[in-house]
Amino acid sequence: MNLALDLVAIQTLVRKEVIRVLRIWVQTIVPPAITMTLYFIIFGNLIGRRIGTMDGFDYMAYIAPGLIMMSVITNSYGNVVSSFFGAKFGRHIEEMLVSPMSNSAIIIGHVAGGVLRGLFVGALVTAVALFFTKLNVEHPFITISIVLLSSIVFSLAGFINAVFAKKFDDISIVPTFVLTPLTYLGGVFYSISLLPEFWQGVSRANPILYMVNAFRYGILGTSDIGIGTAYAILIVFVVLLFSFCLFLMNRGVGIRE
Amino acid sequence: MHALTLKNLTKTYDNGNQALKGIDVSVEEGEFCALLGPNGAGKTTAIGIISSLVNKSGGEVEIFGHSIDAELEAAKACIGLVPQEVNLNLWERVENIVLNQAGYYGLNRRLAAERTEKYLKELRLWDRRKDTARSLSGGMKRRLMIARALVHEPRLLILDEPTAGVDIEIRRSMWEFLRTINEAGTTIILTTHYLEEAESLCRHVAIIDEGRIIEDAPMSKVLRKLQREVFVLTLAEPAAGLQLDGFEVSVRDDGDVEVAIGAGQTLNEMFARLNEKDVTVVSLRNKANRLEELFMRLVDKNDTGAAA
């Protein structure tokens, strides 16, 4: 692996991804901002006023971290899966495959693109949230590191989805049938302490619960789970998913005949 | 030094199709080599393996001494590939496509920009650099793929049917361009279905059929194997039943005459016979391109051999 070459290649890929996201901003930036504004209006403002407080916080403030994290997760995942699958489908993935850039660089470049879009949309949703509620970041390091790690995890997951996808339907199955339910059941809108003990146990098997709660802890200082556990899970996921992505690329699964 | 060495290269696809059955090819540095073969012969599979888009089943590939098994990245750095199918990101700007490719090869932004300008100008695409690839014509897309393949100035350029579907004017300008970069030292491997293109450009030819190399030699040596050429003559007056001593003659439906000239015979002898019969020739042309004739003969022989 040629590190200097890979660094230039990664920069190139990231620049290309940023240009792509900005070129199709109507598809990439605007929808999450509108969706999250609706969440804040309906769940936070209209319904939230009847709910009162959650874990001692105004309901609008309580759901804000979860909604920000939800937008980061879905956009990180969506960016990588659509970009990499689009490159496979249009066969311009071959531009990278014939070049001497390493497989690690291809993965890192795409993941960095996903993280940047996730963070950009997350920042936008945070700005929207500030129109509805006041957010004081209690633990800035935890907030930033958790959002970064979560974004990396879901960018890697999106990459794996794209590697296996053979048609456009295949890139919407996981977000629709896996990601969305896990996100909704991941404590975005409620504390799991409200659930019966059995369902609390089931919820703890959902990795998104740890991301949402750790991020909420970073902003509000309250969480249903231990922060150390959240870090451990995220780091294990990053290592496992990156290794799996590299294994798939080295084998040429879905990209080489 | 060999620019490319293939040793006993085999490829069997998952569906059991044995696309390559152990091919051996060597291409010298600086060579302009044609890789010819009928559809499905294994040319694109071989190119796919060389450029690491297809996993090989067996054998060895070396590019300027770098094995693709042991030094894949060094081997890839030597290659520029112009694939058969258009594989451009059609939504991307022309200049960004070339700039990005330079980046994937590790060229810094300044050098990448210089090379992008150089090759887009040489391939007459500079004025279209801000346009998206989808707005280009078919010929322009082909030229853009060549610019993209050249931006890192590879030592070995592989062109898989680069002039397919391109009009004759652009094709000829592309030939000139390819000659120039070959003269500047770039080794070129070309696959094409236009055999006059291969004959005009290439100094070496390898013919692949049914996954096997059936000819691999300098173009001049290959063409010497051709023992017979057929010329079509347009005559001033119709000459039904024309016979020429020592020559095989046939009269076509349109009145033109086909004369076969074998080894050891000359055009002068043919004209002498025509003069004896007071036949005036208005024009003369080759019935088929020489390489095309040889190609058909070799492929037919291979098919007959396989059937037997």
C-alpha cells in the first residue's frame, strides 16, 4: 500500500462525494431538513405539549438529540449506499478498480463522504431544532465522538449493502425494513424505562439505542444506558464492519467477475 | 523488457464457461500490438484480468515485470485502460472525470490539472470541459475515455475497441493520436473489429479464438503467410467470360471482375494478360483487407480443427 498515493486518492474521492452531494442538494440536503422540521412540529410541538417532560426534560428537547442522530444515521448510510451502488451500476467504479489506490482507500473515501454528508445534515437539523427548543451541549467531546462513530458505523453498513446490491430495489430494502424500525425503536421518541422489563431487554439488543442515548447524554446529560458500553459497541462495530468491507473488496464480491 | 507477459492464463466463469484456456502472450515495451479475435473469443476477459477487473482462475500476469499477484498496485500504476463499454459517470463534468482519475493514481491537484488540460486539448474536448459527460456525442465519450486513461501517462495503454461506433473522420484522427503517443514510447495493446485499423496501426498481432492464442507474431510476418490476394477490377467495357492465363478469374453480377493473385504472381503479370486481351481497367481495389482475409482463414481453420 502506497500511503502518499492513497491519501491523494482519498482526498479526490471525498471531494468528488462532496461535489455529488451539493450537486443533488435537492435530494440530499433538503428532504431531511423538511422531514425533521415536520417531526419537531408534530411530535415536539403539537403532541409534545400534551406529553410534558421526559426524564426531566421538555419533550421537544428530549427528542431533539434522537432526531439529529436519526438524520445522521440515515444520511450517512444513504450516501454511501447510493454513491457506491450508483458507481457499480454505471460501471464507473472501474475508474477506481483499475487504479493503484488500495481497497482500504476506496472504503475510507466513501465512508468519509458518508460521514461528511451525515454531519452536514446533522448540523442542519440541529439548526432547525434550535428554532423549537434550546440545546445546551453538556459533554462536547462525547457528543462529537459519538456522532462521528455512529456515522462511520452506518457509512460502513451502507457500503456493505451497496457491495451486495444487484438492483436499485436492493439498496432500499435495508433502510426500509431494518434501519427505520431500529431507529424508531432505538429510543428516539421515548425513554426505554417506560417499557416493560422484557421489552427493555429486547431494546438493549438494538445498537441504535446506544448511539441515540450516548448522543443524548452528550447534549442533555441523561441516558438509559452506560456511555462506556456505547463506546465499546461502536468501536467493535467500526472494526468489524471495516474488516468485513475490506474482505469483500479483496475478494471482489459484487465488483469483480 | 516485456511490457506485458501472460503465462498459461486461464479463466473459468462461475457458469462453467471457460473463457481462457491457457494463453501465453508477450508484448515488448514500445510495441503497438493488436489483440484480435471474433466475438466471445476471450479478448475482453484477458483485458479484464490484466487490468484487474476480472479475477483469473490460473496462470500469471506480469506488467513491466510486476506480477499482479505480488505487486498489484505497481502493476496497475503502469496501465491505462480504455474499456469497450462507456463507463463514464454521465452526470459528472468532463474535466472532473479526468481530474478524479488523476487523483486515483496519486497525482497532486496541480499536476492533475495540468495533465487534464493537456489531454483534453489533445483530444479536442477542452471546450466541453464544463459540460457533463452525458451531453457528449458517442465519439466525444470515446475520446474522453482515452483522455482519462492517459492522464497518469501510463507505460501501457490498453484500448478495447476504442473506435467502435465512431465516424471515419474521428477514427482517423484517433489513429494519428495513438501513433503519436506510441512513437513517444507508450506501449499500446488494441482490440478492434476494424481489421484495417489493426493493419494500419499495429506492428504485432495476437489472434485469440475460443480462449486460445492461434497466432502471435509481428504483423509483417503474419501478413506474409497470406498466399493469395483477390483484386476487384472495374472495366471500361463488360467482359463476360473473361479468362486470363494462370489467374483465377470470376465475373461478378455488377460486371466487375475478381482476379486472385497467388504467391509468386505479380500485378504486372496480370496487367500484361489484360493488355493482351485489350481490356481497359478503370479502377482496381482489394476485395478484402489482407489482415481480414488472414484472420478469417485462421479462425475458420481453428473452428474446423475444434470440430474435428
